[in-house]
Amino acid sequence: MRKLSFTLMSLLAIGALCSQAQATVDTISGKNSTFFAASGEPCVAGQNIDLSGSIQKGKKKRVLTIDLTAQVDSSPASNNSLKGFLFVNGFADIVKASSFFTDNNGDCSLCETTGHFFVDLDAAEALHPGMFIGQPLTLSGQVQNQSSTSGTTCDVTLTARMEVK
């Protein structure tokens, strides 16, 4: 658990130190968890920011918990509408709350939203046999700012952990 906390704190520190002018991407994948961070990504209306990560293999009696956070930095302040999607092994139908949307309804120069998701791996395997248990778990997602103007950047993070039910 300490190693997991240290890794997460390291990713957050990297994101905080990165220049907004240059995008940086970091991915750490492991046996039971994966972390993805992108900092300073151009975030113009209609353009997707792609996220990805993988876990070594799915196991019975486990649940995959996933947190996806997006932060928009726009100067001058503007109305930012964020939309996000998440897929596991190419499927969205097995992800509980597979998308999120937020509309800040007003001027916002630094706006943030977070989506919390989970996948019951036994249920996913029952729905798509042979695709999850004993197979690598590939997470992919997209974040899109639907109403921003040029000069806007996004910082995004994806954290996923496979846990015993």
C-alpha cells in the first residue's frame, strides 16, 4: 500500500511540476493497478484526449475500481463543458457509469471534474465469455472539452485498481 501511495504521489508531483506549455504523459501499469497522467494537453472543443493503461490479468471474485479526473485551465476564463468515456477491453457496457458530463455554466478559468467507475469482473466475464478472467485488462478512455477555445489546456489522470469483492 505504501508503494501504491508513493507512486500516486509521484504522479501528482510530476503533474504539478510540468509546464503548461508542453504536454507530458506518464503511464505506469502493474499486476493489480495502473496509473495514467497527462499534463498540459491541448484541450480545444471537439478534440479528444486519449487515456490508456493496463492490468496484467483479470481475476475471479474481483472488482475493478477506476477514477478519471480532468482539470481544464483556460485563460481568459470561459464556459467549459467536460465529457468523458471509459472502456475496458473495448467494452463500455460492463463499466458502471461508463461516462460523465459536467457543464460549469459560467466563466471558469480552472475547472475540474471526476468520474468514479467500477467493473465487476465476474459479471463482465458472464456477459463476454473469455474476455476478462485470465486476460490482460486494457483500459482506454477519452476526455473532451466540448466548449473551450484555443489556448485551453487539460490535465487528466486515470487510476485503476483491481480489488477483492
